[in-house]
Amino acid sequence: MILVMLAISIIPLIVLSYISVSVSSRTVEEQVNRLNAQLVNQVVDRIELTMSRFRELSEQYSRMSSIQGALVSPSDQYFEEVVRKKDLISVLSTASAIIGNVEGLQVYSAVTGEILSSTEAPSPMAASPYKPLIEHYLESGKPGLFLDKHSLPELDILNSSTYYISRIPFYQYEDLQGILLISMKNGEYLRQIQNIQLGSTGSIALVTDDGKSIATTSKLGGNAEEERIHSILSHWKNLQQPGQFRMDSSIISVKQTSTYDKWIVISEIPSKQLGESTVIIRRTVMYFLILLVGLGALSVVGFGYHLYRPLQAVRRQVDAIKKGRFDARVTHFANNEIGDLGRMLNTMAVRIQDLLADLHESEDLKRRLEIRALQSQINPHFMYNTLNTIRMFAIMKDYDGINSLMGRLVALLRYSMENYEQTVMLQQELDYLEDYVGLLNMRYKCRILLALEIEEPLQRLQIPKLSLQPLIENSVFHGILPAKVSEGHITIKVFSIPESSAIMIEIRDDGIGMEDQELEKLKLHLPREEISDNIGLQNVWMRMRLMFGRDTQIMLASKPGEGMAITFILEQDSVRVKEEQHE
């Protein structure tokens, strides 16, 4: 059934892809030909519009009274003559600025023989580069004349600019007062066509009737470009001037303007570029075919798997429950009876798991309470040694020593037995430790010095009762006394770390320390919660985690001969600081 579904979904896609690929080349070429012809027509319309605008502007400014009024016989008054010329130049400059894309306006005065320009100083006609243009215009006898490279090939001035020349006044039945010249850079024509995108190798050119280039976007340049243009025009004329034709693996569109000097617009698109477009279409269709075939195959396989998967999930859930793995869950449910069965199995597994968790929690709580009760008692061995020390002081009749020992022992017994609270302030625990260390100093020759560095207000930090005494005891009996020194140091630091929002409790001694292997072994056994030789440290660690949460961390650091440091890192959110009592 799956194979039949695959065939039904894939075969139509293959047929559709074949038809798309076979039609794509012809469709692309037709569309490009049509757009290329429209492009050439638009460029021709733009060029003709520019030329028509030249004629309209020439006729408009030839009729202006301010220009005609300036083309009269020289005045006897030098000042009036200067003012008249200045007004005429100002009119020409203003007109050039308003028109915008012209190179400049020049006026030849038939009366004075001078040429006044919007961009140059007045000069006599004999010394002006515009003299050949004016003479050619006068010989033509026309009211308006358009001049480009084809008109006077020997003139350099026409290589970069084109001119429209008209008489002042415009109509021929009136006497000639002067000649108006409007020029425009060929770069303006290039600006009109250079933004036209014909791909990376296509080009568009504006040329004269004999093939002289006015503006082009071709990248050939120099003689290669001229030869290409002459070859295209020759082939175009041999074909009776069609609008579009093929030549040297290129599609060429040609159209000639109907105004003035019959300029020709040539647009060329290489067939290779069309082939690249076709290849892109073919590849795109192929990629989509592969994608759709893959999606179709996945959909068919997924549909079949969708029918089989829920039943398999329920079976796996039943097998897991049989093996006692109640944390297994059915994660995908079908919208049918099999999905309802999976949800019921999940609910049953959750309830069984909750019951087991409650049972484990009860057992764990019972065990922890036992540990806490044991930790709150004074070590009987320590009590025996203390009483034996009192007996020795009594034999020596050292009543002051007996008094001091009994005072400290009573304080220890009162703290451990009369205080039924399971949590105490840190300061209370530290007071107890000072009495404890004082008793040790009276029993042993080695003097134990206890240093406290407690940050305010952490003296009122709530901690488990008798949680630091086992650590001090370990430091004395396993670190300082084995070192056989006359004086040992134990430092307790409690401070906060603002950047990590944590509070650190550090107990450090200068005893014999531990070897690296022993330290690693201790680190491995510590989190296992098994009864071992390190029951004091282990119970303290378990009680810390019970009170401050499972995010509480313990760090052990030691080097042989340099002592040991035990650090507890408490999350600030889990810490409670008792408010200070004010009388």
C-alpha cells in the first residue's frame, strides 16, 4: 500500500517537472524578447522627448524679449552696454539652471559679432570654438538645426556634446538678430541608459546613423566596441531593418528615432545569459522535484508510522511497568482508543511513582532524624576523657583548673541537652566551639587557637545545631595533634559573595593535611550517604543539604603539611538570618 501511495504521489510530480523544464527555455526567450523590445522603445521615446524639449526650449528662449532686447547696436554709453550684456548673461545662466541637464546656453549677436555664454566670458566670434557651428547653421538656412558627431566629424567640440541651434527671432520672416545654441553633454544620454539592467554581459548603445557612439553601457571599449556596432548596423540594414534579430548567439533589438539626426538605439543580450536563466529554472525545478518527492515519501511513511507508533508506545510502556521502571511515559498519543489507553497508563505510572517516592521520603526522613539525634549528643569518649582530666586536677589539688573545666563542661552540656531547637544562630555555635576548644587546651599540651572572621550580620545566620563541632574535632584530632606542634590554628570564615549571590562558610586548619589520593577518595565517598570512617563530616554535609537545599555545595582542599580547608557554599535564597533583638 505504501509503494502504491508513493507511485501516485511521485509520478505526477516527475511529469510536471519535465513539462516545466521543456517549456522554460522558450518561455524565457519570448519574455526576454518582448521586454527587450519594450526597453528599446522606451529609450527611443526618452531620447525623442529630450530632443523635442530642446526644440521647445530653443523656440521659447528665441522669443524672449529680454534676449532680443540685448541683441541691438552697441550703445554710446559704455555703462549701458555693460549692463545689457550682464542682463543677457544672467538670463542665460538662469535658464541653464532651470533647464537642469544642459551643458550651457550661448547667444551669437549678429549685430556685434560677439558670443555671450552662460558659462564663459563674452568673446568675438572669430576667437570662439562655436564659430564652425554657427557658420554651418547659417549655410543650412533652417530655423533649427541639431548637430552631433555625424554632422561635422572634424570638430572636436562635437565629440563630447550635442547642440541644437536656432535663430533669434525664431521665425524666418523676421530679420536675424542672433543665434541661440543649447548644448548638452553626451554623458547625460549615458545617464539615461546606464541604470538599465541587462545582466552582467548585456549592453545598450545610442549611436548615430553612421555608427558613431553617443553613449553606451558596453564593456568592450575602444575599437572593439566600434567594430561591434558597425557589424550590428550592417547586419541590421541587410535584413531590411527589423526590430529584432539574432546575431552571433545574441538577441539584438534595434530602433531608430524619428526626429533630428536619426539616432539609433541598440540593445544586445547574449544567448548565453538566457541559457544561464534557463539553467537556473531547470535547477530550481529539479530541486523542488527532489524536495517534493522527499516530502511525499516522508508523508507516506509518516502516515503509516502514525498508525503503528501509538500501539508500539503502549506496548513499550507496559513492558517498562513490568520491569519496575515507572518513570517511562507514553509521549505521543493518537486521537483514538489507543491514545486514551496510553494516557491511562501514564496516569497509573505517575501514581505508583508518587507512592514509591513518598515511601522513600519517609524512610529517608527517619534515617536523617536518627543522624541528627546522634549528632546532637556529646561524644561519650570525650566525656570520659574530660572527667578523667578533672580527676587528675583533683589529685593535684588544682582547684582553679577544676573550676574552669567544670564551667566549660556545664556550658557544653547545657547547650547540647537543654537547647531543643535543631537550628541555632551561628554566634551560639561559635560560643560553644570556644568552650569546646578551651577544654581541649586544658587536656593537651598543644595549644589550639580559634580565629573567627564573621561578616556582619551573618553572626545571626541560622545553621544546624552542632554542625561545626565535628569539623573542629576532625581538624584537632586528624590534623593538628598528629603534627605534634606546640600551637595549632583553626580559622572560621563566614562571608557573602555579592556577584554570585552566595554565602560561604570556611573552616581551615594548619595540620598535617591529606594526600591527594586520600582527598579524592573522601570526595568520592562523601555524596554516597554511606556510613564510613568520616561519619562526622558526612553527617554535617547531609544536614547542610537538608536545611539549605540540594544546591548547597561542599569544597575540600588540602595539601600534605599545609592543613585542610572545608568550604560550604550556600545559596542566598535558602539562607535565613534572624533579626537582631533590641531592648
